[in-house]
Amino acid sequence: MSLSDTVSELEHLDDEQRNCIENCLEAAQACEYCADQCIDEDGMEECIRLCRDVADVASLHARFMARNSNYSTELAEVCAGVCEECAEECDQHDADHCQTCADVLRDCAESCRSMMSA
């Protein structure tokens, strides 16, 4: 069963929330990969720190949405903020993994903000 199939089974979620969960989990994966790729490069400490923050916050936010937590909206704001900050950091680096990560993070931030206003 794919992630989309699993998320679609959560009946309490609307399409916006389902999309946000998928984007958060994708952001967490992209950031884990980006941080791992940056580990041996000089001057990448901030990128690694922010990627690790996103991976933790985004995966936590996805879990909160899946269980219909009352704190999901507040966590969406935190997630959007850290995604935006990390995307700005990744944009400063030429590595393909950083550029891919930044793109994924912008999508995640946008869906978190969209979910907050719904």
C-alpha cells in the first residue's frame, strides 16, 4: 500500500490535510537525505541543523494531523516557518540535493500555510 493510499484511508482528513501530510513526510525524507549528503562538506553546519529540524518537525506535524490532534494548526505554523528558513539556506548551495530539498520545502511550507487558513 502506498503512502497516498494509506493517507486516503484516514476518513477524518480533508484533501488539504492529506496533501499536507504527504508534503510533510516528503520534506522529512528530503531533509534527512540532504543532511546526510552535507555531512562531509565544509561549511554546511547550518544546512544540516535546519534539515534535521525540518525532518523532526515535519514528521511530528504529519503524525499530529493523522491523529486529528488539537495542536496540529499550531504545529503547522512552526513547520511552515522552519521549512521556509531551511529552503532559504538550501538555496544558497549549488548541490543538487540542496536544490531539490529547497523545492520540496517550499511545497511543504505552502501546504502547511494553506491548511492553517482552511
